[in-house]
Amino acid sequence: MEVINPYTAIIAISVIIIVSYFFNIISQKTNIPSVLMLIVLGILIKQGLLFIGISVNELLFNVLELLGIVGLIMIVLEAALDLHLTKDKWPIIWKSFSVALLSLVISAICCAYLINWFIIPDFFTSLVYAVPLSIMSSAIIIPSVGGLSEEKKEFMVYDGTFSDILGIMFFYFLIGNAGESSAKVVAFDVISNIGITILLSAAISYGLVLVFQKMNSQVKLFMLIAVLLILYSVGKLFHLSSLLIILIFGLVLNNHKLFFRGFLKRWIDPNSVKDVLKDFHLVTIESAFVVRTFFFVLFGITITLSSLADLKVGLISLCILITLYIIRFILVKIFVQKDIFPQVFLAPRGLITILLFFAIPDEYTNDNFDSGILLYAIIVSCIIMAGALVASGKKVIPIEDMSFIYSDEDELPVEGAPIKAEEHPLPKPGEVKGQEDQST
């Protein structure tokens, strides 16, 4: 077994991060999704390693699994920190939620029948493989739709976010209740599991917000991430819906004014919570960028190029993609009704699809399912997204200003900032004098 020099490894890791940064810039100029460039980079690295005699072994798959777990947590957390629960956002929230939920369920069932027909004789196993293919990737959508109008941009951000969260929960509920034969037992387990997790998550989230707003240390953010990783892992050991813990914490932190009301309002300092939220959001974005970079590169290293030349793999992938886009067109048309272009074609598959594919338990893995199907789905859906943006006169532009997520009520006065006259009007003549007379 070849041992790579640690300094060489450090250089390689640093170069990959730098290259990924430039891939994002190239993506904005060329409309080629950076995900595809990272996968190609992984394929080239694999060929280079094989050329110098270093074999790709199971260690990469173990690293990929570890990155997958951290990636799931960071993606759900990043998504939760981008969701603001307000009345004025309700119409777009319920429309995007409905499209994401129905699209997930209907697509998973239809794709499961296709996989069952072509590859896997067991329908349940086919459904397990179909769920990852039915989930859109907010990790690709959010860095791509910054050039759309505000309404379309908001819809796509919420749609991609809900697709991620609902898809991950659906996948783990599916494999978690696979051994149950009674629908009543499954329903009871799911409801009780969700109920217990929500109660624990709410208590934990309130406690974490109250504790971390009081901390003045400069390293509290990664400590908070470490606490969340522990909570997720402990929840998994007790068979709870751990992602709900992450989701609810993000929602409570981002919507603290909604959750800390009445007598609870006295327990928090809005300015401190806002500072924590701002810094924490930055840390999650940066961490998610690093995780996404190495995940897609490692995925490219594990790809077997010969599978792309398989005619059957290409045919199955084409059938799945046609099914996915037909279902999305119908649902977007029903709920959005008008001006559905290019949203209907902005449905890329990516990080979540790969993460859940590698998370399939050993008892449900099937060697007949070729990973080339995943690669085809990712490549073709990303190309369709880029083509739709170009056809609509837009470019692949990241969302740099997420202000549409937040309401005006969240804006807190900053020390040293000018005060608007309408917010703090000058006293009328006689008012100050009258107050002084009363005080004397």
C-alpha cells in the first residue's frame, strides 16, 4: 500500500479548495455548474493516482461516508437558517412546500416502478433507490438562481430547501421502518418518533440559544457545531429522527422573535442572538462549501467510467429523467399556474442524491444498480438547468443577498448607525418643557 507524504497531502487538499473556488467563478462566467467540474476533477485525480501506481481503496468510501454524515447535518442546518417564518412569506412557503412534497412522493413511486421493471425485482428496495433520485439539490440551486426575479428566486430557494429536508426525512423513515409488516405499527412508530423528537428538539434548541447568547468566547461557533454533531449522533443511536433536531434548532435560532415571546422574551438579548446568527450562518456556509467540494471530488474518484458507455444504464437514466420532469411540470403548473419558466427545469440532482445513495444499508444494496445512473441524472439535470437559465436570458449567478429571507422587523439598530427621523421623531415644542415640569 502506497503511503502519501503528509505534506503532499496538505498541498493537494489546499489546491483542491483553491480550484473549487475558481470553479465557482468559472461557473458564473460559463453557466457550467461547478458540481460537474468537481466531479471531472475527481475523475482526473483517480486517473492520475492509477498512473503513478496508487490504488483507490475502501478508505475513500469510509471518508465519503463520514463526509456524507457531516454534509447532511450542514445542509439541513444551512437550509433551516435560510427559512424565515412570517405571514407575508406564507403563500410562497406553502406553494413550494406542496410542490416539493408531492414531487418527492410521486417521483419516488414512479421511479421505483421503473427501477423495479428494469433492474431490481423487489419493489421496496427499488423505492429505497428511487428516493435519492427524487430529491432536488439546494446545494446546486442556491448558488445558481441569483439572476432570477425575486419571486422566482424565493420559490426556488424554498423549493430546493424543502426538497432536501423532506427527502432526507422520507429516506430515513423508509429504511427505519422497513421491517414492520403492519401499516398501523409503522404509522404509530413514525408519529411517536416525530413527536418525541420534536419535543426534545424544542427543549434542546431553546437551551442552546439561551446558553450560547451568553458566551463571549471567540470559538463558540465550532463548539456549537460540535454539540449539534453529538446530538445528531446520539439521536441516531436511540433511533430518533436526528435531522429534526438540527432543523428545529436552525428554525428557533433564525426565528427567535417568533419562538421567544411573552415571558420568554425577557430571557434573550436580540443583539447577541443576531450576532450569533450572523456568524453561525457564515460558518455553516463556509463549512458546507468545503464539505461539498471534497464530497464531489471523492465521488468523481469512485466513479467507474465504463458504466457511462452502458446502453442500458443510459436508457434507464433517460426514462427516470423524463418521468421526473413530467411530474415537476404538472405540479409547478398546478401550484404556480403562470410564468413557470425556467423554474420547471431548475431541478438538478446532486449532493443529497449521492449522500443517500451511499447511506443505503447493506441489506438493501443491489449490485445490479449501476452508479452510472446517478452520474447521468446529475450531469443531465445540471445541463438542463444551465440551458434553461441561458434560454431565459439569465446566468448561473449565486445568491449573494439573502435579505428576502428576512423581514424588516429583524433589523436591529447598530451602534453608531444613523437614526432615521421617522423612527425617532424630534419632540414637538413644549413636550420637553412639559416633561421637565412634571419631573420637578
